[in-house]
Amino acid sequence: MYPKTVRFGIFRFKKSPGVKVVRHVYIYVASYFLNAVLSFLSIYLLTNYLGENSTHDYGIINLYSSFISLLTPFISCGIVAPLSVQYYKKTPEEYRQYFTDAGAVTVASLLLFTALSFIFQWPLARFLRVTPAWILVLPLTVWWTMNNEVTMMMYRMKNQPWGFAFFSLGRNVTEIILTIILVIGLQMTWRGRLLSATIAPAMLGLLSIYILNRWQFITRRIDWKQAWRIIWISAPFIFERLSVFVLGNSDKYFIDKFDLRGTDQVGLYSVAAQIASIIFLVILSMNSAYQPYLFQNLAANNREKVKKITWMYIGAAAIVVIGLFISIPILFHFFIGRRFWGAKIYAYYLSGGYFMWAVYNAFLGYLLFHGKNRLILYISISGMAVSVLLNFYMVPHYGAFGAAITSITTYTFLAAICIAAAWKYFK
């Protein structure tokens, strides 16, 4: 009797758990690849159809979206990482209660930040160069987005990559369709893009709540004592996620303040950041398979598999970065409006920075598994401090180019300190 096989392209493999992992990686990588394509379609539409003030309008769009990134760790309260780790450590019944209590924490945070947005709507509107109405919808947009991310994470934990792909692609497809209608069809410029970024997460968020409830992750009782413990456990991840904002988005506010071209230069720099975000998307796709595989093998004490997958992860990130370096001139020529071609030089530096972020993520998994939450907190705070201090010096002296140098320097610092902290677990 012949062993059962499964086919991938021209290759055939014996059916095994390893082949299942390969198939899941295929789906994750394909979904993030399609998201990268959709991201480029969005860049193409916005850089070519925003109108005469395209660089300025694109700057407003990115100042607003960056503020969403700032609010995300506070409204999510850092629960996403603990939810993924506890899935492997608790019984199904215990985990359902844990999930509900964690969700209650985010609802309380949503109410708090909605109140703060109402109080500070006018100064925030001036800071982000939008009308006050956009400030009031910020917290709810963040909350819906967080629910989408939690649902995608649960699909990943349950080894259901097709559900993950649906939610991952669904939001971007919806935003693209709405952008075409609102920006190109109705000529609403930056307002149309912000409206699409508000409606799409809400649509997918409602579906997320339905699915999570169907999976019975939402119970009728809230254990507030455990909710307080979750806040305490998750607090370091607020700073870890906040560091993502500081490293990846705060530079836009420094450029808006200190660069002579202000918001127009933010528009140019943001295009480069979105080109470089291809690396970010690829790293996220690899994390979707890497972290669960890493956690499982760490739990089983499969040391050789753990080391091998870590080096493979870093090597794959290096290959992707080299490929993007080669592709950047082509991407700008065919996809980016001519007014934004000055952003090309920034794209190289920001892409290099994301490679060092991949190295950081490769070793961060070891600290997550071993519960070194406080250490992660200290690493995150040190990275934020380096980024802010360098931007304070570099941007006033060198403009947007100084922000690009700050980015790659800070990510390299984070990678080095995370390797040093996790090396004993890696060995």
C-alpha cells in the first residue's frame, strides 16, 4: 500500500504534520502577498488621483492613520499577545473566561478614550489637520480594528488559515472599493480615504464579534478580579506595541513639525514607508506560522527544530529585503505618481530598518514564551527613548532624511538588545 501524498505545484510530499505546516505557510504568505498588492493599488490610486495638493493631502492621511497606531496599544490594553500564549496553556473553559475578561478590559478602555477624544477634540483636530468629527470616531475605529486582529489571531491559533486570509484580505478589499468610490468617484480627497478607513473596520468588526460569539469565546459573566490581573500581565505589551508606533510612525510628526516642507514632506516620506511596509507585511505573514511553531517546539523541548526555524526566519527576511531593494526603482516608475518620486531614497533606509525588526521579532518569541514580560517592557522603553532622542536631533538638522537614519539605527539597537536578552533561551 502506497503512502498518501499531497501535491504543491510540481512537488509531491508524504502527508504529515510538516506538510500541513507548509500548506498553512502557503496560505499565510499568499494572503500577505495579496495584501501587499492591494497596498500598492492604494498607493497608486492615492498618489495619482488625490488632486493638485496630493502630497499635502497624503500627509494628512498618514498623520491621521499614524494616530490610530498610537491609540491602538492603549485601547487594546496589550491583550493580543497574552491571548495567543494563554491559548496553549489553559483549558478550553478557562480560556473562554479569560478571553471574555480580556475583552471587557478593552471595552472599558474604549469608553475612556472616547470621553478623552470628546474633551480634546479641538486641539487634536488642529494637530492632525482634520475637522473635530474625525477625532470623535478614532477610538471606535481602533476598537473595531483590534477585534479584526483578534479574530485573525484566533483563526491562526485554531489552524484555520482560510479564515485568517478572509479577514486579512476582506478589510483591504473593502477599503480599496470605498476609496475608488469616495476619492476618485466623488472626489472627496483625503476625507474620502479617511472615511473608507473608518467604514471598513466597522463592517469586518461586526462580523468578528459574531464569529467570536459563535466560537463561544464570549461568556455572560465577567470576572473583574481576573480582568485586573490581565491588565497587570498585559501592561508591558502596551509599551511593546507603543514602541511600534514610536519607531514606525512618530517620525511623521517630527517631520511635520521640523521639516521646512512640513505636511508635504510627510506625504513623500509616507510613500516610502508604505513601500518599505512590504517587509513589514512579509514579517507578519512569517510570524503567523513562526510563533505558533516556535511555541509548540519550545513546549516540547525540540531544541534543534527551534534553532533551525529561527535561522530560516532570519534568512527568509534577508532574501525579501534584497528583492525589495532591487524592485524599488521599478515600483516607483510604474506605480507612484511623479510628484512622489523624491521618496525613493527613504524607501531603502526604511526597508533596511524593517529587516532589523525581523531579527528582533525572531528572538522576541523566546521572551514571550518564557513570560519575560517585564524584560520586554524595558526593551520597548529603551527603543522608544533611542528613537525619540535621535529624531529630536536628526530631523531638525537633516529633515526627513534624518528620520530615515533614525529608523534603521533604532531597529538595529532593538535587535541587538533582544538577541542579548534571549540568547540563553536560544542556546
